[in-house]
Amino acid sequence: MKEVTIKTSGMTCTSCEKAIIRALLKVDGITEARADYVTETTKVKYDESKVDIAKMKEAVEGAGYDFGGEAKESKNGKKKGGWKLPFFG
């Protein structure tokens, strides 16, 4: 099993999260999906012999949401994403 974090935008609530999760879990080889509308990311556990990123993209877009590819890691090893607040200094 492999785990990947993908960018999934267009979500505005927990119902949107559930729609993405349902769509991904219909794909043969995906065993777990956890979407977060605040960070606009979804963590997916999958069997890489059955599923690739293209199939995840198809499922997310088929559910009506935007797929932004695999989330990049920042220099500190954490996934980029989430809210950014302006700094007034």
C-alpha cells in the first residue's frame, strides 16, 4: 500500500469532503481516503499495482471537483496547503 496527498479544490463543506471520498473509494485499489476542505487536500491509501494518479484525477473530477495533482512538500517536510493569513508588521 502507498499513501499520497493530492490537491482537491472546490470543496466548501463536509458534504463536499464526503463526495470526494465516495468517488475515490469506488475506484478499485483505493482502500482509504480522507478529504479536508480547509486545506484543499485529500490523503489516499491505494494499491499502486491497481491505481495511479490519473485514475484518482478521473474520480475527483467526475465528482465535480478540481484535481491539482500530488501535493508538494515544503522544506520542513510538511505538505503545503491550508489557510494563509496576511502578516501586518
